[in-house]
Amino acid sequence: MPIFEYECCRCCERFERLVFGSDEAVTCPKCESTEVQRLLSVFGFKSGGDKGAASSRMGSGGSGCAGCTSGSCSSCH
């Protein structure tokens, strides 16, 4: 039973969820949107930075949403 990290594309809330099956619907605990994106966890993704620095962002935009390089999560979908 893996725990996955998610980010809501509507309100940018980051949260973790214990997922029992791949078909299980995940909703944001803050706004209850189903428009969520699974992130690479710190455990699952490690960069080559100092002292094993890790990143949970998939995008390369820095200030953007995890799934894009935009500065606003409202542009995810």
C-alpha cells in the first residue's frame, strides 16, 4: 500500500494519500477537486545536488506547478 504525494491543479494544495489500487479516485482535501497530479516523491527522485539534495518537482520551471512551467497552477488544465 504505497503512499503517494499529490498536488491539486486547482488550488495548489500538496498532500499525501495512501492508495490501495490504481483505479482509486484521489481528491484534494482542501477544495475536493479531482484535478490532482501525482508528484515524484523525495524518496523516488533524487538529484545530484549537494549532500543528496532531493526534489519533488517534475517540471523545470522552478516557481510553476509540478506538471508545467507556468507560474500559476490554474493553467495546468
